Amino acid sequence: MSTPARYDVAIIGAGVNGAGIARDAALRGLRVIILDKNDMCSGTSAISSRLIHGGLRYLEYAEIPLVYESLHERRCLRRIAAHLVKPLRISIPIFKGARRGPLLIRLGMIAYDILSFNKRLPRHDMLGRDEIKKEEPGLRDEGLLAAARYYDTQVTFAERLVLENLLAARSAGAEIKTYCEVDEIRSCDGSVDSIRYCDREGRAHEIAVDSIVNAAGPWVDEVLKTAPRTPKRFVGGTKGSHIIVDPFNGAPKDAFYVEAAADGRPFFIIPWNDQYLIGTTDIRYDDSLDNIRASRAEVDYLVSETNRVFPDAGLTAADINFAYAGVRPLPYREKGPESAITRRHIIKVNRKIAKGLISIIGGKLTTYRNLAEQTVDRLAKILRRKLPECRTRDTLLPGAWGIDRARQQLIASKIVSEQAVERLLSIYGGRAAAIAELAIANSALAATLDSEGRYLAAEVVFAIREEFATTLEDIVFRRMMAGFDADQGRPIYAAIAAQAAAEFGWSSDEVQSELRALIDYADSLHVVI
């Protein structure tokens, strides 16, 4: 029997934390492998509000260091992923009788500005009742006192942020293994020694490892059950759901951060992907972690609160294009309000289970890079290796390079409309130039897949060859991002399947199987009326 390949570190979980750790570790010269039982970014990282934000509400719980860290990381991500992370103006309406009055909101805004010193985004401003109504005429009149307005940033597709970290990790030598589920963590003399995992075809594989980072999000405890000793419970997640609707009567121009009347919890109404993203909820959750969906109670809560703030909206469950839900991998707390559970990350060294094993608990989309840096610093001590300094603060992600060149190349090629050029750049950044080159080299790949000419056949091939997509669901929902259009990209499923079949060599039965799986997944995001 051949000796298993050996790695300095195996990372379990290809969400934003795992991807960020893989990138940092590989850039510092470690031999890295990252595994996920599904596709990359198919768990918690994909169910956020898609904001890179400072965490304004964390000021209520005096989590000043977390807000400072978040604001610092927001500035960093604006620099290294400028094609994905964009400024977003947010308004906070203040109504009579709300838990958070004008003075408290103003103090919060001042603190937010102070903590985000050196920022490139504008400072906050306060608007009187008439001023905010002039800006946002659809806003509720009754009880409206004033509004605060400030800036944060938005990542339209968190999936692409995760993917670019994995692409950077791969370029630095890391191996990426999706659809590979770890079923055993083995130790020798009290230290981690190897991992056994099964691939998509059910074949078992073994790799030798010197350390393991368990970045499985809400599945952290499930992964630890495969280790030699089972620990106490670490994760006690809360469920968050979002609904997506088309622009509605009285819809705001800016994003809104609103205090819900039902429970006082703030939620967002955000212009997103030519639609509106509304959420999130925050409910303790102890059921199955697979196939989590928004409940009807959560949907009704979000619809009702939106209609209250924008009375002309008249939204119902029938107006929802789709909804998504998942679990935040927060530290386990048996009692207390969900909103009070810290959003800070915890890097737990699991010495009592096996030396060399680390578990990541909690964390935020915004702060993944700093978490990764801290984790690799910890790995250096565990491995007794002197590693180079972290490079991820200033090293651009792959798509952040050559954006102007890519735009010029796409325009000169005349293969897509100006609108399509901007879409390609917003998703692929400078890497869109490679898509243009594929289309120029092969006229069949220059064909558009939709009647509006927004999607290129070359994107399907690019997703497969360059972005390790293996299923139609991967391609539609986590590479081309067509799955998040109002129609979920359904009109082009067949065209994408035909292109993927040609690339993979699928049989007609395999094509039909893939299409059924894709449609089933898209259907699962629909709200039951």
C-alpha cells in the first residue's frame, strides 16, 4: 500500500473562513489541503446579508474591539477585492416609541465614525423628518422623527469572495477538494496523524497531516465526532433567514436598517442584484443542519415588518422570488437572548482531543481575513515553524488585478453588450479577460445563452476548467451567479447543461440527472404559499 500524501495542514470546510485560512497558509509556504463535503461556499457564508460591515449593532453590547476589527477589515477588503466589495449607503429611520431614540442613534453614529478613522467612506449625517421623506418618499409617515445615514459596504455575491480566496490558495500550491467528506480524524501518540475522507463516488482516501483546522461552521461539532475523543459541545447556532423580492411600490433608493416593531431586533432592507434582500432573523436552532429553509413564520415576520416601514409595498409571500436560510456557527450558550451571543470568532485549540487540532467557532464574513491570519500564526506555533509574515492584508485577490484591461478587451471583442461587460467585471473582475479570450478563440463559446445577451457560453467552460465547478448547481448558483436572478436563471438551465455536457462528456441520462438536481435545489428556495 502506498504511503499517504502528507500535508502541513488540512482544513475542513471551504466557506469563507476555511478559504481565507487556506490562502494565508499557502502564501506563507505551508503545504495545504482544504476539503468540503459539498461545494465551496454552500453553507453559512452563502446565507449572510451580503454585507462587509462594521457591525453597528455590536456597539449595543459594548463589543468595541469587534467593531474596530470589522471596520479595519472592511477597509482592507475594499482594497484587495475592490471589484466585489462596493460602498453602500444605509439609512436608519427613527420612529416615536422605538427602543433606540435619536440621541442613542446619534451617539452610535459618532462612535462608529471614531472607530473607523482613516476610512475612505463619507461620515454619517442626521436628517430631519422632512429631509428623509424628501429622499425616501415611500417611508412611513406615522411616528417618523428623523433618520441617520451612514456608509458600509456590500459584497453582492459572497460566493465569489470565497472562490477568489480558494483560487489564490490554489495558485500558492494548495489542493482544493470539494464533495469530499471527512469521516475520520486519526491520531498517534496524542497528536493528529491522518484524515480519512470519501469522495463523491464513495471512494475512501487517506492523507497524512501534521495539523488540522476544523472550519466547518455549524458542522464543527459533527466533525469533532470523527476524532478519537468526543468533546463537549462548542457550537450553538442561531438560524437566519432572508427573503428576496422585486422592487416594490415605495421601495427605497438606499439600504435601510430598521428596528422591527415585533421584537425590537434590527433588520435590513437592501437593494441587491436588481432586487431587494430583506433580513435577517435570529432564532436558536438545534435541528438538522442540512437543507435548512426559511419558515413561514420568519417569512411573515419579514414581510410584515417591511410593509410597516414602507406602507405602499403591499408585499405578500407570493411576491417573494426566493428565500435562503442557514445557521450562524456561534458559541454554544444554553441561556440568554440570541442577539447577545458574541459574534467574535474563537480559535479553539483542541489539545484534549488531539494535539495539532484547531476548531474555528463563530466569525463574520467581514473579519474572515484577520481570523485567517490569527489562525495561521497559531499553526506556526503548533508546527514549531517560523513562517513568513502574513501577506493577505495587501495582496490583491485574483480578480482585483487588470480590471481596466479586461474591460477594454471585452469592449473591443464586441461579443457582449455594455451591460453584460459590467456584469462580467462585477463577478470575475480582471479574470473576465480570460473569458473574453475563450470566446475569441472559439466562436461557439462567444454565443450568449439568454435573450438579453448577459450570459456567455464561455462562462460555463471557464467555471469548469478554472473554477473547479463539478455540477450544474455549482455553475448556476456559485460561479455564474445566474441562480440569484429573479427567475433563478431557469430560462438558461438547458443551455448551460448542454455546454457543461460537452465539456464533461456527460451522457443524456447524466444531463437529465444534473438538471433534475438543479431544479430541485432552485425549487427548494421557493417559499410555500
